[in-house]
Amino acid sequence: MYLTTEKKQEFFKAHGKNEQDTGSAEGQIALFTFRIAHLTEHLKTNKKDYGTQRSLIALVAKRRKLLNYLTKVDVLRYRSIVKELGLRK
């Protein structure tokens, strides 16, 4: 599997408070970004995989909702996570 428990803990440790902090918006956004990149690469070779395409769209929407939440709550946290992950609106 492409996403192991250790890999998840690395994301939460790097972007959350610690590796047990799985609920932080920054950690979830980082995890979603990794999964989106993986699904995008998969869809480049498997163009007719519509189930994966639907999952990708759902993940992008979840990440967007979390980013919108961060802009309302704390703009500095939003700017730092966007800068770290290289996202754009």
C-alpha cells in the first residue's frame, strides 16, 4: 500500500502538533495533498478509471473546505500551510 501508518505519522508530525494529532487541519490538508498527488498520477495512466476520478474530486473538495475553514479561523496558519505544500487557489 502506498500510504502506511508510518507515512501518516510523518505527515502529522511535520504539519500537526505531534504524530498523535490527527485532527489538526494542517495535518489533514497535508495528507489529502499526498493522496491527491498519488491519485493524479494513477489517473494519468488509467484514464477510464472513473471510480478513482470521483474519489479524487471528493478529496479535492474536502481539502478546499479545510482550507476555507483555515482562512476563516486563522489566516496565518492558512498562509503557512499553503506555502509549505506549494498549493494555489
